Amino acid sequence: MTNAISDDAVFGYARERYARIGVDVEAALSRLAAKPISMHCWQGDDVQGFDQGDNPASGGIMTTGNYPGRARNFSELTADFERAAEMVPGKKRVNLHASYAVFTEKNPWHDRDQLTYEDFEPWVAWASEHGYGIDFNPTFFSHPRVDHGLTVSSPNSDTRAFWVRHGLRCREIAERIGAELNDKVLLNFWIPDGLKDTPTDRYGLRANLLDSLSKIYAEDAPHVVDAFEQKVFGLGVEGFTVGDQEFYEGFAAKRGGNACVLLDTGHFNPTENVADKLSALALFFPYLPLHVTRPMHWDSDHVTLFNDDLRELAEEIVRVPGAWEKSLIGMDFFDAAINRVGAWAVGMRSMQKALLYALLQPVDTLKELQNEFRDTQKMIALEQLKVMPFDIVWDEYCRREGVPTDGELWDQVKAYEDEVLSKRN
Ligand code: RNT
Ligand code: ZN
């Protein structure tokens, strides 16, 4: 079937509609194409990693579902990642976890407190080849040395020391990756430490955490952005979380330099608005790292979708002065119940969509309406934005970026499933 109206003509119409409300579509498209989004390696293998055998993730998190085709090693995971990335417009980074150290015959397995840069060299070579920047995370979960749900905050000094060494090694590795790539690496600490039931000594555990972090962060690491990710609770540790928002904001603010807090959109109480937090943090911190996910009732890490929460987050990234540059956007979902490559693509594309939606707004006018107390007019303007011809601009962006439009996506996902994923068992 041939189209009665060319894609160019359709796009020209949409561009004109946006111009009439004061939005420069071309400027929005070029801005978006230059903003990297960090794609998490762990969607491809259900957060299992390579260092603990074939064991499901544990330590406060869980992946559910058993769709066929999980990536089982470095070559499968990188192949799947590439296939998903080819279906996502815009710039990509890769977000790695320490549990994805690549062990070979020449570089046999060693534990997490002994990791070195060499364990990640295959990732660095692969990422450089594809032009991806790298972000990094220590892995304080899915490991036998997690003791009663605790690592660096444990009352047991051996346990603490093991995990302090892990933190130190990861910071060295991140610093080296940044130096090799001449880039800044986001090093994000999510420490799941907590208790199943009501604590009787909160202070003691938090003092241990502070002592351990002080050791891990004693040195400067100029290529690293040091981020801390709090959480309300984890599975099996519902009673208490050692590293909460107050702890990490205090720690990061006091340390200064590149230290900051990372907001995971699934880690707050359900009625808290994560988007609302950006403008406050932007006034105090040099970076705004994010884990974008879709919680359902709990931190379920469903695939991120183009919904109201995501749009509001993207609007803050665009509206808060400096937040476009300060935001380090990373994705953090893992669904094992659907095609994992499709999940990756949809989640990443949703983030891109939300940023585009936010960029296609007359930001200065909207601010003026608020500041001049023209509230009814503001309401009408926001309602109009919801029905603008957004899909046409999105399709054009996909075409320019050489990736499938939404209408073409499933066929590509299905072809990879048939050719590659369905042959794994
Ligand atoms: C867990 C945190 C954490 C992990 C990843 C694997 O609740 O969100 O960021 O999901 O590091
Ligand atoms: Zn997270």
C-alpha cells in the first residue's frame, strides 16, 4: 500500500502545529538525540550476573517470570543488548554491575573483594566499539557474604571488611574505566542492608554504614560521580532499611565534590512524587542521577511506560534550570515474563518519548502563566499539549535515528525471538 500523503508532508504539518504554540520541533529533536540514556545490562538476564552460577537474584530484589531466551553469558548478553539498542533512538550508555565481571580460562573466577579492571576489559572494549559510555555499580546482593540481610553495616567486622573491599575495588574500577574512556562514570551504590522486623538499634547499623562509607570514599576519584540510592524497603527486609534518603542526602552533601543521591522511581512510598524531588536536589547537588522504573504496588520493576509519572519526571528534567545537563538518566527494570529484548526496547523508548513530550512544550510561556497567576490559562495550555500531534514527531524522530517506529517494533522483536532467543534453553 502506498501512502496518499508522504511522511515528510505529515511531519511538516505537525511541525507547523507546534510552531503555532511557540515550539521549535527541530531544536527539540536535536537536543533529544544528543542526550544519553544509560541502558542497564541486567534486563537481559534477570539480574543474575556471571559470578554466582545459575542462581536467581536475591538480597531484597526478585525477578518474576520465565519467558524463554534469558542471556546466559557475556556474548549472549551483549548480542541481546545490541539488538535492543538498535531499536532505540538516541545516544546510549551501558550500565554495568560488578556481578557481570567476565571470567575466562585465563582470568579465572575470583570473589567480589578481589575484582580488578581486567575483569571488565571485555565490556570496555565492546562499549568503545559501539560508542557507549559506561556506568558502574557495586553488587551488594545475590552473594553468600550477605549476612542476615547486611553487608557494610553488619555488626560482624569480617562481613563489613569484605564488603568495604568490594566497594573500594568497584570505585577503583569505575575510576579506571573513566580514565580509559576519558569520561565520567556514574558509580551508584545501592546497599540493600536492612532488617526483616522492627529494629532495636537503628543507630548502630547506620553508624556502621557511615564508618564503612568513610573508608570506601577516603580517596578522590575524579572520573567518578559517586551516587547513593536509598530505598523504603526490600523483600525480606521490610522492617528497616539502613540507607534511607536522610542518611544518603546527609552523607553526599557533607562529602561534597561529585557526591549525590540517585532517585529510583520505584523506591519511595507510593504517594510520593519522585518528579517533585528534582528541583530541590538541583539546588544542592551537581548531578541528578535517576533509575527509571515502573513500580506496581511495590518496587516491582515493571517495564517503564510512557505514563503520567514518566511524563512529569521528564518535564522536570526539561523545566528545572540545569537539570537537562545534571540528570544522569538510567533505566532500572527487569521483567522475565515477556520477551526481554522487547522489554528493553519498550522501556528505553518510553524514556525517549517522555523527554520528547517534555521538549515539545513552550516552557517559558508555561512558567510565565504560573508566575503571573494566570491559572485557568495554564490549565488550558496543559490540556492542549496532551492532544498535540505528538505521534507524528515521534515517528519522524525514529525514522531519522534509523530505528523502527512503534508500528514496526513488534515485527523486529519477533524476528530476533525466532532467530535467536527461542533457540536458547
Ligand atoms: C534495587 C535497586 C537497584 C537494582 C539494580 C540491579 O531495588 O533499584 O538499583 O535494581 O542495581
Ligand atoms: Zn534502582
